[in-house]
Amino acid sequence: MHINVPKAMTIAGSDSGGGAGIQADLKTFFALGVYGSSVLTAITAQNTIEVAAIAEVPDEVVIAQIDTVAEDIGAVAVKTGMLSSASIIQNVADRLEAWGIPWLVVDPVMVSKSGATLLNPNAVDALKRDLLPLASIVTPNIPEAEILAGLSISNNDGIREAARRIYALGPKIVVVKGGHRDGPAVDLVFDGAHFLPIEGERIDTRNTHGTGCTFSAAIVAFLAHGLPPTKSIQLAKRYLEAALRTSNSIGKGHSPVNHATPLPIEITDAIAVRR
């Protein structure tokens, strides 16, 4: 029996602790009923406390991974996470444009939860110039939005201005995540014409490793199911909240979210008819 399985691809770094990066993305894809393929850009030696070492994957191997997966398996939606260097960003952008991927979600990973730099400073320009113009959705947190927009954010007006500036770089939709602010975890979605705040519960937990990866991967999964962008963003936030709420302490630092969390009914209702 032939079943049309939704397919998604993650292009990101490996987290040896299993809580972020490629591992978080693939766990999220699986949890949300999507077949996930992966393109490794870097190998990190990390746990819940620190990133001890980083080794970039050679550019030609990154290119080969994208091409071999795309020509056989394909993907309706793709996300990028840790891209590390300007040359990797440029090559990833080139191959995604060549393959004409329908949906691209860019998580502009710059710093790990433990504070390690995951994007070379000289690569920020390449991210803005080469990748963001191809993005369907970009999902910066507050510190990342400050870097991309070139301003300091201290209030709601600052978030809106940052969203406008990032939108001007080319992505179709900007989601400035509110997790780094005090109070309710409100994400702001901007499509170039309208601002949509997506409110959520702030879960009191230290188990926040991989939240950004998981959120962007969930958006990709819902897009792969055929849901529209705004609905995909809203459901991704619900999935992340559930994954935070049911998380367990795995290590001594910031443990990961629970990717195998029971799914809220609004998610199962949304994707059941598409499985």
C-alpha cells in the first residue's frame, strides 16, 4: 500500500548530548508524524553543561548530503540550524535554491544554551545576504534578532522594529521569540503587513536545552503536513510547551525538552487527516 508520507529535512549540527541540533530535529519530526532526513554541518562534543569541541563538516560533504537526499527522497520543508561558517551558508543557500524547496525555515543559531559561539561572527553577513532572502520563515530569539536587526531590544517597540528590519532582509515571515523576556512567553509574528502576537504559558523549568531547534523543527513538520504558516507556528508553540511541561532532568545543567511528550488534542486533530 502506498502512503504519501510527509518529508522534511534538517540542515544543522550534531549535539552529542541528544537534546538540540540534528538530534532534536529528527526527534521532533518523528513525534509529529514526518519522515526526517538530515544534513550534518558540524559535529559538537557537548552535554547539558558545555560545548567542549566543534568540528565543521567539509563544504563538499555538506553539498553532497543535500544533493543525494534531494534527488532521491526529497523534502516538502527544510530547516536550517547551526551553519557555522560563511562558506557553509553560501553553499547551503545555493543548493536549496537549485532544488527549489517549497518551504524553508531558518533558525539563525548563533550561541548555544551554555554560551558557546555556534556561528562565526564573519558569517552573519552571509546569513543575511544569502540565506534569509530564501526563507519562508525565520525564527530568531531576542539576542539573535538584535544581531540581525542591528539594534538593542528593550521593549515591545524594539521587537517590532527588529521584526521590520529582519523582514526587509527578505524572509516572508519573521517570528521574534519571546523566551528571553520576563513575563508571559509571547512570540511576535510579522508578515510585512501585520503583527500577530502568539501568547503562551511560561513553563517553570531548567530543561530548556534545544528549545529553539525544537520549535523551528516543529514548524517545518507542520508545513510538511500541508498546514499554512501561521497555523504551523501556533501549533509548534503548543508542541514546545507540552515538551517543556513534561520534560525530565537528564544531566546536571540545562536538560532537553521531552520530544516524546503526549501531543495536545489540537495537534493530533490537525495532523491526523494528513498522516
